[in-house]
Amino acid sequence: MTLLERTRRTFLRDGALGLGGLALASLLAEADDPRDNPLTPRRPPLPARAKAVIVLHLSGAPPHLDLLDYKPELVKRTGQPIPESFIQGKRFAFTSGVPNLLGTPQKFRQRGQSGAWVSDALPGIASLADELCFLKGMWTEQFNHAPAELLLYTGAPRPGRPSFGSWVTYGLGSESRNLPGFIVLVSGGVLPSAGKSAWGNGFLPGVFQGVQCRSGGDPVLYVSNPQGMDREMRRLSLDALRDLNQMEGTLHPETRTRLAQYEMAFRMQIAVPEVMDISREPLQVLESYGAHPGAASFANNCLLARRLVEQGVRFVQLFDWGWDFHGTNPAEDIDVGLRKRCQPMDRAVTALIRDLKSRGLLDSTLVVWTGEFGRTPFREGRTAQSKTLGRDHHPHSYSMFLVGGGIKPGITYGASDELGFYAVENKMHVHDLQATLLHLLGFDHERLTYRFQGRDFRLTDVHGRVVHEILA
């Protein structure tokens, strides 16, 4: 063997920069100390029923009395003044005095073997009644949009606390190496009233903040390389930055977080455009959702939610603006206007649930359909002389539904009184909802904490109980 041959063979076999060394380095990079990546997947401390969450938030609060909570007595007493005992000492956003009761103009029927009452405005969701868990005793303290959304998603009515998705990724990390663990999709052309605080990281490290993706243009802002820098140069820059920081010895946690974000952004440049391209879906799938590639629609976002969960994204949060049915214009009318607004939503939500089930994902994916509060059983004050019908904000009772991820199917839990004013049976506060969802993900809500300014904070603050009655 010549010296040249021996040197070449030695290089390929043993050299730190040879092919063997490169392969080893690649393997070691995959097995780096988990502390270097805050999003490294982690096992929950308790047995988990759900691995992922999809939240479908109808921003503005859909009129539950016209969709999910049928009140024959309210229909019977339409036009009568509400008993003063119900409103004494209460504040409402746009109504004063003694308003008149308003029964639903929608038709309700009992559905499936469960017999759940669902409005004809939701034919697709009605067809899934035996799969769903309806919560009809929900309540909150907040009657304005932003504080109510903040309470629901951060556990406090003021900005500054970590959002639900941030807590989940802080506790579980992400199963996707190339995508964020927490992704947000917005439709309706308007951010939710709580703004980006609804998916903010609060005092948790920045890597746990929700990443907002867009349907048009760059899916994620500021992830593309700037002009003059190609992908190879970006890779070299990130490697140099990592090596320089490691020369300092033990990395500060915030430095680790920043490096992890840079690496994630690099991988997202390839992964995000691919997963966001719904034109790859079969035509029949697009039609089932009512999705159109390139559109910024709720239907597209529902389909994207399924694609993201398939890729290991832990928490997907959809906000769809346009559900604030005050009745001050025809689009906000709870009669014809509501049916028109429901059609694309109902189609997309139905397709999402069926799609998840057909792919074997529903058992491990928890789907949440909700608004931030309810609507009044009386007519909104500004529409008293109007031809359109609308309802004011209402915190004392509202309805939502859950499906999949360890939830008992085909049940209705909780109830409001005969006029739909108060939650009176199996009442469930938003903190109870948070505690229950965390339980399904494998957490004791009292132990998932983060120390900040000398205090251990948690999503449920000092409240919340797990509602075992709705668990499968």
C-alpha cells in the first residue's frame, strides 16, 4: 500500500473531517444535550390521552343560544321584558334598562343517538353529535372581548402572562424537529381582540411563543434569508455563532433559547413552505373543507391544522374573526346573517374532524371549538327599533364543544336556566376547562409552574378543577 493510498483510506475511515467523521458529527448533532434545545420533546409527568391540540376560536363570541343551547321557554317568551331579578346589578356592553327577551329564529332538532340539540345552522356539526362533547354550563367573569380572550388563553384578563400553547410547549417540547411546537393561523382579516398576547410567551423564554403563519407571501415573516445571503452562507454563519458561544463554556439559558430559535428558523425555511402548500392535497380533500390554495380562509386554516398536527406540531390555534353578532347590520343578524356566516365554518370544522378520524389522529388530537363568552338571551339595546336581531356580550353562560384526545363522545355536560341567562347545572369556569385540557395532555395543572419575580405562576392561577365527568 502506497503512502498516498494509506493516507486517503485513513482520512475516509478515521479522520475527524472524513466521511465517517461527518456522519458521526451528524448523529451527535441529533443527540445533543437536550438542554441546548428547549423544544426537545419530553414525556408528560402523568399518563396523557392527547398529544396535540387544535383550538378553533370564533373570535367575537358566536351566539350559542342560536347554535347549541336550545331554550323553548325563551322562544315562547320572546318580546317580553326580562325579569329584573336577572339583570339587577349587572353590567352589559351595549344594553341598559330592561331589555326584551329574544328567542332564537333558528330551528333546532335533536341529533344522533345522543339526542343533543343542535341548530339547523350547523348541519355538518349536527351530523357529528355522537362524536362531540357539548359543554353548556360554561361561564367567565369577563364581558369584553380582549379581557375574556386573555383569561381563556393566559389565565388572567390582562396582558403579560404566557398563553396556553406556550405552557404546553414549555412542558412537552415539540415532536417536530423542523417546525415550531406552537403555530397560530388567523382568518377574517383581523387579529383577535387580545392581539398577539393570545399566543404570547409572557415571562416564559421566547422560544415558547406561538408562531403566526400566513396563507399568502412568506408563510412566516423574517424567516427568509436577506438579499445577498444564500442558504450555505446562513449555515456557516449559524455554525460560527454556535461555536463562538460554546467557547465561553456553559451557555446561559437565554443564549440556548436564542440559538435554538436561529436553528429552528433555518430548518423552517424548507419545512414551512412545504407543509403550508395545500395544493399538494387531493382535490376531494380540498372540496370537503371548502379550501382554495392561496386564500386566507378559515377553511384553508382548518386543513393546515391537520397537516401541521401530522408533522408533529403540538399546539395549533386558529382565530376566525367575524362572530360578534350584535345585530347592528345585516351581516350581524342572528337570523339570515348567522346562517350565511356558519356555512363555510360548519363545512370546514366537519371536514377537519372527519379527516382527523379517518387518518387515525383524532384519538390523540384534542379539538376545541369555542368563543370567548356567550350572548345575551335578550335583544341588544341598540337594535330595539331595528329589523335586524342581535345579542349583547354575556359572561354568565355559554356553550362550546370538545372532541377527540380522551374526551367522552356523544354527551352534553352542564346546562343553563330555562332562559339561558345563568349556568346552573355542572357549571364549568374557564379555569376548569384549562385544568381539564392540561390533564388530558398529562399534566397536573397545579404543578406545571414557572418561577417569575419570586413566585411560582401557573396557567390556572390559584383556581381550576379537572372535570373527570367528560373524560372517556
